[in-house]
Amino acid sequence: MNARVCCSLIAVLLCLSVCLSTTDAKKHVRGKRNARLSPAKPGVCPDDKDMIGVCVEDCFGDRECPDDEKCCSNGCGHQCMPPYIVVKPGFCPETVGFGPCVEKCSGDGSCPNNQKCCSNGCGHQCMAPYRVVKPGFCPETVGFGPCVEKCSGDGSCPNNQKCCSNGCGHQCMAPYRAEKPGSCPKPIGFGLCAEMCSSDNNCPNNQKCCSNGCGHQCMAPYTAVKPGSCPKPIGAGLCVEKCSGDGSCPNNQKCCSNGCGHQCMAPYREKPGVCPKMNLKDCAQLCSLDDDCPKDQKCCSSGCGRQCMAPYKEKPGVCPVSFAGVKGRCAEELCVSDFDCPRNQKCCSSFCGGRMCTPAS
């Protein structure tokens, strides 16, 4: 009887152990399935290429890990690890006011595409990055470079380099800096010791980036004025500013008005010859430049106004050096031009300050 009871008890115990083990196995499988179906935490698991961890499954999903840790491979099994923080290129825009006090992201890796996890003034949310655009222009592509994206924007390049196309991919390059026409004025004393610009491209309109004696700031250029005068505009030309000063024009050309805009032109050239001396009381302004006069006439002073006159032309020959042997009223103006003198004589200055007709030497 005792033996029969003992056998029955053993059988019952065996049945219970089998049932319990089956239940535990079902719970384990159910927990494993639930853990894997639970939402993943933000962030990326570290690369397990160089890891050789314990071949034990310490976790089956991120939900089983504390805080922000994730269930990651250790090279053999799985264990809870802090996530690898992905930092995307670009900068978060400055916060303006306050947004929702909710943490909608935990890092750049939790944001789609190129968006970053940025502060909204109270919480964090995914935002398009503010991309830094450095001054200058990318150089023109010559041929094709490596088809690799070595940069994603100017902000990912060192110093003043820009992210430029190489013909196929993108890489950091020194910028091409277009220099505006004109020269910087010489600094007088010392200005603000701050770098307010780094190239002419940082400055508005025709201003240049110039030294102020300590730092750099935008200044109106000193424009060199070339000799000569601009010709008078005839009618109205193109209303376009093709030059900003004589310094922006080639050779001896000047920046002149075309009647509406400005363009480079050859300067007005004075006609040969000398205006005769006149003392008229006609104060009319009949001309202003030689170009206003016909043929070889010049625009000359009439003593009060200006009018077109035939120029005074010299006769061939040279005035003698000295008139020491010449007698007469040497201090008086006995002639004005060579054409006041007979034959081959010239109107020459006398040794005592006047002018008189003298045979040419």
C-alpha cells in the first residue's frame, strides 16, 4: 500500500513539473515575441563588427532595457547598451518663442531624412537644419572628380572652404572670391578691431571689404579718376550700370553716362591748337567742349562766355632765346599769335615780359 502511494505521488509530481516547464516555455516564447513586437527606442545600436560578447540573450527588445538603452547585438548574443548618437550635418535654427513642452525626438537619429532634433524653446522636435553658407563662390568644375559625397554643406568644411561640386560628387574647396572694382581707401587711424567682412562678396552694392586699421569692414571704394573728360551723351543709351567708376574700365577708358546708365567710353579729346586771346563782352555760352564745334574749331573763352573759334596755330620755326639787342617797347603786347606777325616772323616773348614779332631762328 505504501509503495503504491509513493508511486502515485511520484507520478503526480512528474506531471506537475512537465506542466510547469511547458508553461514557462510558453511564457518565455510569448515574452520574446512581445519584446520584439514592442516599438524600438530612438537611436542606433553601436556597430558589432569588432565586438565579441557573451553568447547569452540578456534581452529580446528595447522595452526590456532601462532608460534610453537599446537591446543590441554584442557580436554573439544580445544585451542592453546605450545607443550610438547620430549627429547630422547642419545647425539647429535659433528658437523663436516657445513650442510644445514635449520631447518628440531624442537625437538626430530619430528624425527623418536630413532633419535634426532641435529645441523649440521648451521641448524638442525634428526640424530642417539651418545650413551655413560661407562667403565666396564655388570654382567652375573642370572635368569630373570622384563620384563621392565628401561633404553635405559649407558647414561641414573646415575654415573658409565651401562644399562644391567636382563634376560628379561634392568635396570641400577653397572659394573663388570675386573682387569688386575700385581700391580700398587708406585707413586713417584705427577702427573697430572686428572682422565684419571677409571678402567683397559680404558687402552690399559696390562696397568693398577694406581694412579699417585694425579689423575689416565694408567701405565705399576709392575710385581712381582717369585723365580726360566724358563725351556728351547723345540721346539715351541702355539703362544699365556697366561700370562703377573709371577704375572698372580698361586702358584709358572712363565710366561715362550714356544718357540713362553708365558704360566705359573713350575719353573726350581736345582738338589741337590754342584758343586766341579775346576780350569780347558777349557772355553767351555757345559751346562747352571742342566736340560742340565744327571741323577744327575749338570752344574758346570770349572773355565772358564761350564760343567756337578757329584755333591759333603756330608758324614753323623757333623763337630766339634772347632779345637783348632788340630795341622798342618790349614790355607791351605787340602781338598775340604768330598770325599777327608778317611773313615768317613769330610772336615771341621778350626778355622784359612783353610779346613782339621776331624773325624765327
